[in-house]
Amino acid sequence: MREHALKRPEPGKWQSAVLAAGMHLLLGLFLFYSVRWQTSKPAAVQVELISSMPTVEAPVRLPPPPEPVVEKRPEPVVEPPPPPPPPKPDIAFKEPPKPKPVPKVEPKPEPKPEPKPKPEPKPVEKKPDVKPPPDMRREIEAQDRMFKEAMARESAEQAKREASREADLIAQAAAEGARRNAASAWGDKISAKIRSNIVLPPGATGNPEALVAIALLPDGSVVGEPRMKRSTGNPALDDAILRAIVKSSPLPKPDDPSVFVRNLDLVFRPLGQ
Amino acid sequence: MNLSEDLSIISLIMNASLLVKLVMALLIGISFMSWYWIFRKSFAIRGARSRTDKFELEFWSGGDLNALFQSAANDRHNAGGMERIFEAGYREFIKLRGRQNIDTATAVDGARRAMRATYQREVDELESHLAFLASTGSVSPYIGLFGTVWGIMNAFRGLSNVGQATLAQVAPGIAEALVATAIGLFAAIPAVVAYNRFAHDIDRISIRWESFMEEFSNILQRQGPGKAQ
């Protein structure tokens, strides 16, 4: 008797194992597809807001007068301005077009320095080349002009100019192939624009950080309300940031349209350095 | 550049601390085993019930006991619980009845004891591994809770370095930790439901077997004196 108690068939051993595995697979799939809370964000561009307004720097540096125009127009138009403030802006753009703009703006002196930058596109190396006396003179001239222009323009525009100059520098790197840099250049542009619009509330201290999600149209305008995903902890500061974003709409477009994403996460450190 | 947290279930599991991961792995293992036994037991119980139905029908349709006994003895491996009980009882009865100095009452008693032994063996077989389901149901939520408590402790410990504590800084850690509890519950709930269901089903089947034993004893008792001499 005991024999058949032991020998009895075990029904559905493998079947059960397969069914159990299938059960868990189902459960896993269900979890995977139903529990993605915030997976759909394409990219987060970090933007830092700095408490000191950058207006001071604008006059000192030599960004070309036409620069403000640059921001609004496509890249080719931007090229003419860069020549005066040596190679940096030039390098930001593609090399072939360079010769054309240079003759237009500053006929004789420019051609000589320009060829040098081409072979070695990196900004660091160019600076030494640019420094020689002829450039200095040009620089001074440019500075004078700049001052006049700067006086004429509003301070916000100066900030923009500054930002675009920086963005151009970074875009330089992007031209070398890194699309990421293009994205960060765009981030800098956005940062500069918002930076110029923020009005800091009194009494804010520390180095709080805020994370704000915004949705963009392709033309750069902000759709709907920006959403505060992580507060700074100071409601007044949060409001200031949100207001600055709304006020900054439309935000600048990226130089490289492929960088554009609809949903951005902006990180603000409005009081940071 | 990537301050946005990705809260998909995969990243939640991947970001958990080692201990929490171990807890999750353990729970997934337990959950797998409990589902395995849920399926096996449900097959076994369904099989036992359908065989009992079939045998009861055969038995009460008034067939010859000897023929039934032959077919049960020849087809041992496919026999259901009730069939085995019948076979054990009848075999013992025949053996005892063949002896000279044994009366019917004693033979029926012997048959009854044999049936009881087989009955217990069969019920034990059906009930095996139910205890596993029961302990899965009661213990795995605690295991999951342990993982969660540990994960939340870590989340708060990480917070001590931050000047300003916001909900957003703790939330991912807590979400991570809670996954452990979720897995524990996923393992426990089906196990508890299945345990209760199976225990009830097995009770009903064993009651049927028991009443069959009584009825069959009566039949043996009735038939005994006639055939014994």
C-alpha cells in the first residue's frame, strides 16, 4: 500500500512551473507598463540663475555691436559681427563662410589674423595669436563703438548679447561635433534670458535649488504654466522664478534645431554663485 | 544635466540599496514558489475531486464490488483517493473473511482501520505544501516591510546632509523602499486566498471520503454474514 502512496503521479509539475513563470512575467509587464510615473521626459537642460546681474560684464567685453541681431536671426547672419572681437565668435560658426563676412566689416586687418584661427579652431590657442598690437587697436576701436552702442541699448539686451556670446563660444565646441554642447549652449541662452527677468525677493538666503518643468513650442514660447517640480523652500523665490519664466517667453531657440525638445527641466540656483 | 528622476519600476529596483535588493529577490523567489504550489495544488485538488465524482458514480450505480475492486487494483496509479480507500478496505475485508475464526464484525473493523489509514495518507498527500502557502501569506508582508523600513531609513539618512529638506528629496527613496512592500503583498495575497480556498476544498473532499467510509462499512457489514459462510 505504501508503494502506491509513494509512486503516485505528480500532476502538472512542469505545467505549474510554466504557469507560475508566466504569471510573474505578466505581473512584471503590468508593473513595467503601468508604473512609469515620470519616464517621458526627453531631456533636462540645466539653467542656473545667478544673483549678480551680468550687465557689468557686457560693456567691458568686446562683443560686436550687431550681436543682438544675431540672436534673432539664423546663424549665417550672425557671422558678420564676430570678426572684430577676434577669433572666438568666428570659430563658433562654420569655417567656409568666414572669409566673406570679414572683408565686409573690416576690410584689411582682419584677413591676416583670420587664417591662423582656421587651422587650429580651439579658442585657447587663438588668443595668443589675436593679442598682437594690430588686434589691440581694433579691440580698442571696437570697444569705443561698443560703449556707444551699449549706452544706446537697454541693459536687458546687453545681458542677452553677453549670453549669446557665451553661447557662441560653446556652440564652437558643438561645431566640432558634440551635440550636447549645442544643448548646453541653448541652456545658457535660456538661462541668460530668464536671468535678466528675475526679480529676487528680499530676504532670500542660502543656495536653494529649484526644478521647474516647462513645455515649449518650436518657436520658443512657453506653453501653459511652468510647473514647480522641486521648490526652493521659499515661496516668494518660487514665485519670482515662475514669473521670470513667464516673462521671458518666448525663450531663445537653439542654434541647432535638432537640439530642440518640447519639455525642459530647468534647474535654478537663483542665489548661487 | 539629469536632475529629473526616472521613476519607472526598473529604475526604482535598480537604485535600491543592496539589502533592499536582496529582500526583493527573496520575495520574488517566494512568490514564484507560492504560485508554483498554487497551480500544482489546484491541479491536484481538481483531479481528486473529479476522480471522486467518477468513482462515486460507478460505486452507487450498483456494480459488482469484486469487479470494482479488480479495476481499482489494476489501475492503481490512476486511482483517486476514494478508489484507494475502497480498495484498501475491501482487500482487508476479503483477507479477514477468509480466516475461519473471525466473525463479520471483526472483519469490518479491520477493513475500517485499513480504510482509515489510507484515508489519512490520501488527505495528507492532498494537504502537503499547503503550509508553505500559509506561511508565505503570513510572513512575506513582513519581509517586504523590513525592506521598506530599511530603505526609508537610508532615504532619511541621506537627507541629513541636505540643508533644506523637501518632500522631493525623500520621495524617490521612499518610492524605492515601498517597492519591497509591494512585492511582499503581491506574494502574500494570492497565497492567502489560495490557502483558504484549498483548505476549504480539501475539507469538503475529505468529508466525502469519510462518509463513503461509513457507508461502505455498512455495506460490508450487511453483506458479510451472507457470504462468509
